[in-house]
Amino acid sequence: MNGVLVIDKPAGPTSHDVVAVARRVLGGARVGHTGTLDPLATGVLPLVVGRATRLASFLTGADKEYVARIRFGLATQTYDAEGLTGLEERASIAGLTESTVKDALAAFVGRYLQAPPPFSAKKIGGTPAYKLARRDEVVEVRSVEVAATEVVLRSFAGGVAEVHLVCSSGFYVRSLAHDLGVRLGCGAHLEALRRTRSGEFTLTDAVTLDVIATAPRDAITRNLVPMERLLSQLPALVLTVPGAKRISHGADVGPADLAAHLRSDDADSPNSQRATRFRLLDGAGALIALAEPRADGSLHPVLVLV
């Protein structure tokens, strides 16, 4: 039972709640996630199961894709609708148009420093920021560099914008909503968020939490994305039997240990030549290691999975 189980997370539970459900249903199997979703958010939440948990750090840094609903005229402490208390002062959005929102969003495309929300899991002196914020302590979260390759206004009506974005890992859509409100001078908060892609995983791969909570264990395992499909953006190399044995002991392998190249990732492939990391497969196609090329032409294992 090794692979990735992609959940279409509903609004309400935390990512850790979803992990707990999966662990219970899978009989205590090792389960983790590749990046949290806020309780408010829905959509793609990949869970790593069994040996795939060792790949979590390699999957976490992948780009994410979202559809966000941003409401203007009202800012909240949490930067989202969960922070609404009913006591906030509303700002006028009478002059706000689709054109002005679209122009303002253009400033958020590219790489820039983003301040995480004060109510976030970012740690300050070892304490999560949200714990300090709840104690009314001063929260100064260090800005970090993020990137957004697409920030597209899909619609604007009734003071609400629907925005499609593709962004780097670590990007806070709540901060985008808040900063957009500041830029437009009327305040804004994230009203709803749906993640449609996390790296190579999309809603097409996903099953609902209700299905996971009620389905038989064997039915759930059929929804696992197998190990050999993971990290498909990396070139894949097939090892000989002796080569697979060498890599399983953590030893370097060389050209003589390679049985074949997969897809177009052969020795002459530009992608292969430029690759800084490779997937190593055994003769049956199972993923057994990740490796990095050395100057002498050998491959050094950075993670062995067998």
C-alpha cells in the first residue's frame, strides 16, 4: 500500500483531520500530506501513503493551481471569511470596476516578497503565528519570496472577484486577497478557495472524503496513484538486476548498470542531459530510488525506497 491518495477536501476539516481519517481507514498505515489546505479551502489534497511518505519533501515544492473568490469592501484579521465577526467597518466599493480589479491583479504576477497572514502556521521563535495572534501578541511574520505565473480575473460582480491563479509552493492566497484590497484602498478578504491542482495531481485523480471514510479498504487502495507514476517530470532510467541491487545498498551506479531509458529520456535527450535528478526503476517498472548525476557520469542515490 504505497502511493498517493488524492482527496477532494471539503470545507471545514483541517488537512490533519483528513490525514487522521485516512490513517483510521487504512488501518494505521503511514500517511502524510504534501502541503496543507486551510479549513475554509476545498479541493486537491494529496496524501502520501506507505513508502510514498518518504517522497513528501520532493512533492511539497510543486506549483499549485487555485480558483479564489475575493470579496471587496471588508478586510478581516485572518484575511479570509473565517475572521468575520460582524463588527468590521465596510468600505465603499462604488468606484470599483472589473477593469480596475484586473489592472491591480497584474501587479501580483511574477516573483515578489509576500507577507504571510498573521493567522498562519508560520513559526515565530518556534511558536505558530496563529497562536500568538490569538493571544493578542504582536505578530511580525517575515516576508518570503513567492511566485505567481498566472493571476487571471475570471469574473467580477457584486463586489466579488473570481480569480484563477497558478503559484509557487508557500504562496498564501489569503495574503493575495488582503494585499489586493490594500492596493485598491477598499479592503478585501478571501471568501472561498478551491485548489484544482497540486503539482501533477488534479481533481481528476481525486476522491471525496466521504468516499474514503465509508469505502472498504481494498476499494480505497484502487484509488492510489502508484509509486511509478510519481515525480513524472523527472527523467526515468531502468536499472539492470545488478544495478538495482547496488542502488538498494546505497551505492552509486554507472552506465553499465542501466538497462534502458524510458520515454525520450535517453542519453542524447537534452532533458536528460540537463537533469539534476533522475527516477531509477527496476526491470518491472517499480520506482526504487532517486539519484543525482555526478561529474564522472555515475548516479548517486539521494533516496532509496527499497
